[in-house]
Amino acid sequence: MNIRRFTLIFTPYFWLIALFLIPFIIVFKISLSDPALAIPPYTPNFDLSGGWSAIGTFFSQLDFENYEFLLTDDLYWKSYLTSIKIAFFSTVFTLIVAFPIAYGIAKAPLHLRPMLMMLIILPFWTSFLIRVYSWIGILANEGILNNFLLWIGIIDQPLRLINTNIAVYIGIVYTYLPFMILPIYANLEKMDSSLIEAAEDLGCSRIGAFWSITLPMAKSGIVAGCMLVFIPAIGEFVIPSLLGGSSTNMIGKVLWGEFFSNRDWPVASSVAVVLLAILMIPIILFQRHQQKENMNE
Amino acid sequence: MNNRSLSWFNTTSLVLGFAFLYLPMLILIIYSFNSSKLVTVWAGFSTKWYGELFQDEQFMQAAWVTLKVGFFSATAATVLGTMAAYALVRTKKFTGRALFSGMIFAPLVMPEVITGLSLLLLFIAIDLDRGILTITLAHITFSMCFVSVVVSSRLTSFDKSLEEAALDLGCTPFDAFKSVVLPIIMPAVASGWLLAFTLSLDDLVIASFTAGPSSTTLPIKIYSSIRLGVSPQINALSTIMIGIVTVFVITASIISKQSIKKYESEKIRANL
């Protein structure tokens, strides 16, 4: 291997090892440490000057206490469950909202499609924080939505929307919608519409043709879209902290609180390790799915 | 079927879908011109919040920090991401390739709280003072993976024989890359840079973990002021940001459309 090739491969490789892999090893190590009133606020610290015996004591002081704590204190395991639940249902809602839009664009006249797709992608380029923020004014107790509903007379008193799980669902569906529409549209667009015409000619009903042809053809796009929403939604911090209430304990928010408010770094680290372990399953499934898709093309 | 006009069902779902996507932002823009501080009451047209925004030293300072971090991190991430993409697409076998491609893929789906926490603990372990440098390092690390994905999809689709021809004709690998590969993948490299820049401008969580007290970025500043509720100044700032992005995306799409047309007409001429 010549020197140029070596540089080409190993510059980005070492960068990722130094700033992606090693940080995780540090997180794992701190998750096995004990909190302490010191700077940095955990013990033991690695001290190479002490020689082999110091390294020995260092390892003997590491334990799984923080993980036991996560299991016994119901704040944590409930937060994991809440995160998975919210991520799951918002994925379903996003799919329900996204599919008709993707389908509509795929069926739109050819010359309109690039423009419609640009309109889907445009919000993705604008700030995520601002898109979440835009819902605060709408969902507030004296916000635009409540005022509107009161004005047309559907409700007598304002609905409590902001700082509830409903607001979190709306926030996730709104901000992650492009991630769901893009892969589904990519699949639907490739679909040969003569297949549906053939099915209809052969006596299939419209809905029957949809279930037996359109949906299976869009399956890999649906799977990819669901993964792209579900995986990041579990660890979401911004949406639950701005739109959710004090009872919306999603794990990203708990981790943030442990670190910044409680200053308990070992617990924050073990929360991160467990979260990563939970995410490993969908991440690996997603990567397999993507590789299979690439092979098919 | 393609050229048939839309059915009522498709039209309705498109109209509702786009209303859902754009109404919240439209409301945000309208209320940035409201002279009342309350979001619920319309008290007449005014641009005073824009004036207040530009006089707010803290916002201007934060915007400057954000642009600096965005520029430097996007540039470095584009170089590293393009290198990574080229290495992974062109070299099928080397030691640790699986780990490498795994590390390129993982940050794309990693929750930001984990990335932020782990980088902060690294910076503390090596005793690096938190500030603009640490935010930039953190942003390079996750954006380079996005750049690499964008660039490698372009690299896999282009004709490898062009590069081989250049090598056969006596080009060094570096020259072949510079004069054959780079011009072809340039649109992907450019959109990779834009993506990295946008991701950096947008990031709240990782920046909050890796920023020091003197290096507040715009998202950190926005977040701390909207935690207290809706503020018309933030509406004004959002309107400016939405405006810039809209102009930018529309210009970029017109330019790319023209370059595609130019490419097509050249191809037709070459065939004649």
C-alpha cells in the first residue's frame, strides 16, 4: 500500500477512532465509576504514574452499581419505555400522514414532481429548533389553534395541548415528515402504473389493487422511512423539552438533566450506554436493510 | 396514468399535507410583524422586533460564532468525508474496513445526546478548553459522515473506466483524482458542504455539551430564550433564517437545473 492511499484511508479513519470510538470507551468507563465531589466529578481516575498496581486498583474500583441503580429507580426504566412508546406511535402517525402525500406526489404530473419534492425538502433545510418553536405559539392555551376552535364554537374552553404528550407527537410528526416521505416517494415513483391497470382489468377492486400491489412495492421505502423516524425519535431531546410537559420523561431529556442539573456524570454515562444498547437492534436491522436495498439495485 | 390530472383524493392529501408543513412557519412569519408582544393578539404591522434583534449584541455575537463554526466545520468535514467516501468506494479490502464503514454509518442515526456527552467527556479527559474549537471538532465528526454518504452515492454511480483511462494514459492517481474524478463528483461535494454547513448551523444538543461559557452559538441562545415562551424577537430571527434558506434553496435548484440542461444538450451534440 503506497503512502498516498494510506493517507487517504487513515486520515478519516483515525479521526473517527479519536473522536467517535474513543469517546464511547470513555463514556463506558465513566459509567462504571462512582460519582464524587471533585473535578472531574467521578472516581476512580486513571493514573498511569502509579504503575501496574495502580491500574489494578483502578479496575477493581469499577463496578456495575450505576446500572443496578437504573434498574431499581423507576424514573429510568419508565423513561426508556416512554421513549420507545412515543417513538413507536409517532412513527405510525408519521407514516399515516406521509403516505398519502408521497402517493399524491408520485401520481402528480411529471413536470410538477420536482417542484413538489423541493417543497417537501425545503423545511428540512430550515432550522429544526425553529420548526419546533413554531408549534409553541399554535398549541399554547391561548394560542392560535385554541382561539380558532373557540371562535368556530367546537370547544367551550381551551384544550390543554402544550406541555402534553400530544404536543410531542405533533412535534415529531411535523419535523420528521420529510424523512418518511422521501424514501416512500422514491419507491412509489419507480412503480409501473400499468401493473395497477392490469390488476383492475383483471377484476381487482381499486382498494384491492392498492393492498396487493402498491403497498408491497412501497414496502422497502416504508421500512426505511420508519427506521429514519423511529431511531432518532427515541433519543430526541429538543421536542420533549420544548413541547412536552414535566411528565414527558423521554430518555434524552433525562440524560440531559442528569448531566447538566444533577451533575451525576456516571449515571448520565450509564443512561447513554443503555440507550445505545437499545438502539443497536434497530440500527443493525436498518443497516442490513439498506445493504440489501443497495444489492438489489 | 402519469399524465392524467390528479384525482380529488390525491389533490386533497397534497393540499392538506402542504398546509400542515407550511402553515406553522407562515404563522411564525406573520406574527414577527406584529407590534404587540403577545402572540395571540394582532395589534398592527410593525418591524420593531427586527430593529431590536439587530441591536441585541448577544444575538449578533452568537450569530457570528455560529457562522464561523459552520464554515470551518463544513469545510473540514467535506475534505474528510470525501476522503472517506473515496477510500470506501475504491478500496474494497483493507484492515478494519468493517469498523470504518460502521463508524461512518453510526453517527447518522446516533442520538445527539450520546454524541454530545461522549465528545464532552473526551475533551475533559484530554483537558481541552471548551470553546469554538471543541464545537468545531464535534461538528466535523458528525457532518463528515453525512458528506461521505452523499459523495459515495455519486462515486458509485459514475463510470469507473474514465478514471482507469486517465491512469492508463499516465496520470498519477492524484492527478486522475484531481482532473477526472473531482469534476464529476463536484456537485455531490458541494451539496455535502451545504448539508454539513446546515447541520452545524442547526445543532443545539451537541453544541450545548461542547460549548464553553464564551462560545454561545445561535441555537443555544434561541433555545434559552424560547424556554421562557414565545418571543417576537425570535419570530423575527426565524423569519430572517427561513428567508435566507428559501432564497438559497431556490437558487441552488435553478442552477442545478441549468447545469443538467447544459449537460444534456452537450450529450446530444456529442451524439450528433
